Amino acid sequence: MSEFTIAQQRKVVTEIPGPKSQALQAQRLKAVGAGVGTALGIFVEKANGAIIIDADGNHIIDLGSGIGVTTIGHTNAGVINAVREQVGELTHTLFTLTPYQEYVEVCQILNAHMPGNFAKKSALFNSGSEAVENAVKIARKFTGRGEIAVFDHGYHGRTNLTMAMNFKAMPYASGFGPFAPGVTHVPMSYPLRDPAGLTGEQAAQRSITYLEKRIGAENLAAIVIEPIQGEGGFIVPAPGFLTALSNWAHENGIVVVADEVQAGIARTGQWFASEFEPTFEPDLMTIAKGIGGGMPISAVTGRAEIMDASHPGGIGGTFGGNPVSAAAAIAVLRQIEAGGVLEEAKRIEGILYGRLEAMQAKYPQIAQVRGRGAMVAIELVEPGTLNPNPAAVNAIVAHCHKNGVLILNAGTYNNVIRFLPSLAITNELLNDALDVVEAGLASL
């Protein structure tokens, strides 16, 4: 991951967005539907490592990675070579018509690395939303039950079912209903905002009581939970929460689905974020984003007997596990297997926590630093309270964008800044980006 084709340095040569990007943005507004929003109105022409170059020649530090997609870096050489070779050999047949080995190899690797002492199988799809939808389909087929439970502050996608599963209506669901039925939202462990001293087990019992009274265990097909919530603001549940939930679910024949779309595939310093609580044992995992190195591909991986519940033809899709995307995924997964990638996430975690906790000690707007690996966030509040401070987030994000650092906001209350850098980011580049973030904080 250390061979770069673009100098890994921030360089601001025009205002951001510059005149060329502004002209392209004017074309965009005439051609593209308004519902497809833009966080930063630059037009990217090339990228490598953790640097993106816009149409005006600005070199911008990318702390978003396409929302956790280019985990091993923009234009990773292994991914590029795999895609180039595959494009010349086979671009499409549809796996459910005439199979190809690349699809099988991706499944074999995922099966080998999903935690859990049981036989595993996988199926491939296009996006995180598709993976979540298919996990729900499989769980319903396996259990013969219809109800699904999800958790406050969660995010699972933009399809009809996954919009119903999201916690926050705006912007993901507002005006798009009615939505798929059979989805119930349950209290989440949110240590910063839970009552003081509430343990993970106690938070889980709060959720379980809600599940038993509101749905009834005998009606519940699956609980779907992010081991670290993404869009919700990188909320890490209290220790023991996930284990207590999964133990109760298994006692009642309920499938446990870990949504690892954002947190999985080396992002947190483990293959999967679920591994940080070793006694937590999900039955299925949804996987996407970082698996393809920028190519669209996703997966559901899990217990073989659950994955086999569907009749042939019940699971699939025209482009699911496309040969070119599968080749890219193999390149990503084999690099992680070769070693060193997980360590890079831990290196980044050390820098992020060191710098951000030092900022927390200086700036009372930072209520908490949280997350794992290269998935870390700060939650901003009005000083001396836990009142959300979205205005501070907006000011810092604007400052960073103006100065050549792409960062993302998040959180139910729009008061979280999330850091999702590529694992290829150098120490110098990350510290430069954090200097810009701190200057934004100081300007408040």
C-alpha cells in the first residue's frame, strides 16, 4: 500500500471549489436529479493513496474514503491490475446462469475469515443495501417468521426495506413512504447519552424487554445491528451489550445479523468489528464498501444451514458478484491475508486518538472521542452540556473543505465528525489533516 503515483501532500491552488469545478457543477445541476446531493462541490479527476485531485489541480486529503470504500487506498495497484486482467478475460455471464471461479473464491475467503466455529457459506450482491435485504430474506426463510428488529441510530440503506430499517428519516426516507412493514426499532446502547453507570448487559436487557413486549420473541426472525454504528455517529456499544443480545436471540431461535457494511474488511484493525467482543457470535454478516477497493460488490456470509435456507433462484441478481468486481475483491482480500493491513488501521487509530483526545482536553465542544482503527469520530456539544452542536460541526467541515481536507459529518443529531481515512494514509498526511481540523476547532 506504500507505492504512490501521486505525491501524498495537500496542495491548495485555487479556492475550493475552484472555477473549473464550479463550471462542472453548473452542468451537473442541469443534468443530474436534485435528489443526488453533493457534500463538496469539487469534481475529482484522479486519486491515489489518500489524495484526490480535482479539476482545478487542488490536492485534497481524503478522510472519507468514499464513505469507507477505498480502505486500502485510491487506485491500489493490486486492484488495478486485477481489474485490468479480468476485463480482458470476462466481464459478465451472470453467476446463476453460468458460474465462474472468481465468485467462488471471494466466498471462500469470506467464509474463512468470518468469526464463529461453524460451517459458513456466502452469496454476493452489488451494494450494502442489497446485502441487508438479502440477509433479511434469508433469515425469514430460515425461521419461518416475519418480524425484524433494528436499533436506534442505525443505518442500513436506501431501498424500501432498508429505509424502514433506518433510524433517521431525513434525508434518507422523508417523503418516500409507505415503507415495508415488519420492522421494529429498539433502544441502542449509546454510552455517552445513556444513564451514568448503565452497563452493556443492562442496556441489552432494556432492549430485550422492549423486544419481548413489543414484538414477542416467537415472532422475531432476526435482529440486525451494526457492531459500530456508521451513519449514526460511530457509536460503540458498551461492552457486553452485543453478547447479551445475541445470547438471548439464540435462546429464542432468532437470527443475529451483524451489519458490517461500513465497519468490516480491516477498517477497525480486525477483519470484522464484531471480533472486538469475542463472545458476540452473529449468524450472518452483511459486507460491502471496503471489500471491492472501489468496485461495486457486497456479500452475505454466515452459518451454512441458514444460508442454505433459500430455494435455488430465490437469491441472486443480474450483476451480483460480477467477475470484474469479484476480481477486485480478491485483490483486496488477499492483501489483507498477506499481513500488514490490519496493523495499518491500528497505526492510524493511535494517531487519531492521540491528536483528538489532546484536542478534547483543549476544546470543551468535544464530548467524546470514540471508534476503532481507522473508524474514529468526535461528538460535538454545547460546552458544559450534552446538547448537540451541529453548528460547530458545520463550521469545522466548511473550514476543512476550504483548506483541502475532505471530512464527513454524521450522527442522529448531525453533531459528529467522522474520520474514515484510507489505511494507506501516511503519518505526515494524517497529521497535516488533523492540524487543519484543530484550526477549525480553534476558530470556533
